[in-house]
Amino acid sequence: MTIDAIGLMNLAARVARRAGDLVIEGRRHGDLTVDTKSSATDMVTEWDRISERTIVDAIRAARPDDGIVGEEGTDVESRSGVSWLIDPIDGTTNFMYGLSGYAVSIAAVDGVGSLAGAVFLPATRELFVAARGRGAWLGGRRLTCSRLDYPTTALIGTGFSYSTTSRAAQGERIGRMLPRVRDIRRLGAAAPDLCFVADGRIDAYFEENLSPWDLAAGILVATEAGAIASDFAGGPPRPAEILVAPPALHPHLVRLLAD
């Protein structure tokens, strides 16, 4: 059976925009009730849960046989071979503090990987979309990643773990890397960072200890824009380690991370 990746992309885009409009209005006017999950710095709000319910209801109405896995606990088995990975608010800390760098991330995946995805940034109203083999887009503009070929002038995005022990090690790595690149940016959400690689706003991005829903949409946007995705050693990308960079820059960053 042929899967309509463009149709899935359009569905993801519509639903991401709907959920994003809901959460930004909730942030402006609603009661911001905050709980914690894995640590005191790993936060979840009522709007994370409301966003996930909104997305799940819309996908189930449109594609009742698809599976759905969401960050806030949704786990529906697929009967169609297609599943959806949902991050209802990627960058909840940014959302909670009223910073712009948060997103709604929705991806359709099959046994090969991401088929289609949408990442919507409610604060800036930017909608990044991609479909496998059909490119990545921001509005009517096709995205192309940076052509940078050497790390000395590279602007690198990253993120840090919720674990204090992991953060200490990550801080040491950043300290060793800083003299060897243009600069480091820590914007606070994986999905927007991956889309910014696709649009050349940062040259590359790496992070570790993520979850599948953090990556599924953004990694498709980045790779459809020409970037290479891998783990830190240059192997297949995985949530435990993700490096995304332009083809000429990628091997240099693999060596830099190994150092």
C-alpha cells in the first residue's frame, strides 16, 4: 500500500498549528499550573496535556488505525503500519518562562523512519514541514542547510540533560569545544534547533539523552534540507546521541565530539 506522505505532512501541519494556537492563548490568559517529572528541572504544565489531547483527538478522527505515542503518556498501537510521535510542547521551560523557543512537534513514522512531520513555533508563527523525499519547507520557501565545511566558523546548537550529573559532563565538553568553533547556542528545545539547522540559522546541532518524539519531526526537516544525521560516532542517529550538520561539516564535528 502506498502511503501519502504529503497528506500526512498536511495533517501534521494543520494539527500542530491548532494545538500551538491553543497553548499560546493558554500561556497568555490561563492558569499556569506546573508539575515536575524526572527531576525538579523537568517540568510539565496543564497545557502540555491539553495540547496532547487536542492532537490525539484530531489524529484519531482523521486516521483511526494509526498508532500514537505522546510525551505525556498516550500510547496507541498501530493497525496501519503508521504511527505518530507527538511532543505537545517541546521546550516546556521556555513556554513556562514566556520565552519564544518552544514548539509543537508532530511526526508520522513507519518501519523505515519519519515519513512526514511538522514543527510549529507558536510565538513566531513559523511552521516547518517535511515529507520523505519531498523536501523541507517554511511556508512557500524550500529549506537548505548551511554549506559550511569547517568548524572554526560554525555556530553550533546543543542542549543539556535534566540530570545534574550529566550536565556537569556536558559542561566540560562545551568548555573544550568553545575555543574550536564560532560559538555555542543553547536555545532550549530540540525540534526548533533541528529546524534552524535546516534553515541555516545555526550550522549544526548535537545533543544526547533525548526521546523519539523530540526528534522525529525535526530530524526529517533537517535531513530533507540536506543535512546529515548521525550519532556522535557517525553511526545511525538515535535519541541517545544525535548530531545533525551539513555534509562537509559533519565529519569534522564527529572528530571534535570524539576529542
